[in-house]
Amino acid sequence: MKANGRASVSPHAILPGSFDPPTNGHLDVIERAATCFGRVTVAIVVNPQKQRSMFSLEEREAMLKECTAHLPNVSVEHFRGLLADYVKRMQADVIVKGLRAVSDFENEMSTALMNRSLSDVDTLFLMSDQNYSFVSSSIVKEVFFLGGDVAALVPKPVLHIMEEKRAGLHRSK
């Protein structure tokens, strides 16, 4: 693979997202990216457009590290600022984004073009597994806090932490 004018023996992919919380759809895309690239960095971005996160950056980072522990070429960290700056700093070859539906592509295309203009790094889109095409972190949170069963939608470690957080909210009332 050649990107950014340099040959890459082991391509490095950045997989950014807010992961609040990480879902099985996220994990599916991470696992598939790990088979395509020599190194994958799951980059938890602080999104100033999102009002309130359910989990702190540290909690999301810990959950993702536990959920990806079986993938030796995957690392997890968080960053603030522009993705393009982070990609350049990490000397990544490609950005990987998961898509659930056509509407995701419409939203992500302009961002991908902007990131390319700022970092000279292309974005690769991976379609989500059809079993997770309806799963978003927002929907998972809403269903969970309204008492619905999300066990099939999030990894077990994430579900455990969500249940602890919900129990803590009930205790504080």
C-alpha cells in the first residue's frame, strides 16, 4: 500500500469514533479492519457537538481495550482536536469508518474529503455487518435506559459497565 507518498510495509489505519458506548457493530468493524491492516488505532474522539457522554473518555478507552484485547495489532487511545492533525501525528496511512446505511455515507463523505485535503490521507468505508446495520450508540443508550434488552447489541464487558452505571443512577435518586 502506498499512501502519503510513502510505501508502507505494514499499513496503519486510524478508526475514529466517540464509542459512547462501544457496540457490537463497532467491534465488528474493528475486527475486520484488523484483518486488513498491520496496525489499527481505535481513536476515541472528543466530539464537541455531542452534548453529554454517557461514559468518560477513560471509561470508553478501558472498555475498548478490554473488547479488543484478542486483537494484537489493535491499540486504543483518545485524542482532542482535528482528526486530520491526529492522523498526521500518528503517521497513519488510512482512516477507516464504518457505515450502517446510505445516510451514513452522505454524512461521512464531506468529512472524508475535508480530512483528505488537510492530511492527504484517504478514508476507507467498511459496511457494517447486516446484523448491526440498525445499531448506533444513541439507540443503544435510549433502549437501555428505557429498560430494553441490549445484550445482543454490545459486548459483554460494555453491558456490565452499563448495568453498573444504571444501578448507580437508581441509587442516587
